[in-house]
Amino acid sequence: MRSDLVFDALHTMRNRYMLCQLASKATRRFHRPNTRIQETMNEVLEKIAVSPSEDVMRIPEGAPEAQKRAA
């Protein structure tokens, strides 16, 4: 069940908001056409759950600096 996957992923990332943001961005990036979005999300949550927290939170080199947006 997805709730189990979310619970396992929370061991890697303690902040639920950041977990949701990361999971949604990763799901959009890794989704393949002609597959269910639910399966892609499950795969992303599994990858987050088994990855060390340092790898999940690492900012890739050469990434543009975050742009500030008005609320």
C-alpha cells in the first residue's frame, strides 16, 4: 500500500512537506508515457525510502540557484 511506502520514505526525510514536494517533482520527471502515474509514484517513494538522506537532499552540481518567488 502507498501509506506503507510513505511511512518508509519518512524515515529518510523527516519533513512531510519536503517529502511531498520531492515526490511530486520526481514523479513528473521519471514518469514514462503509457504507464500509470500511480506506479511511477510508488517507484519514486521506494527509491526515496531506500536512499540515504544525504543523497536525497544533495543539490546537484551546476544546478541553477533557486529563484525567489513572491507568495
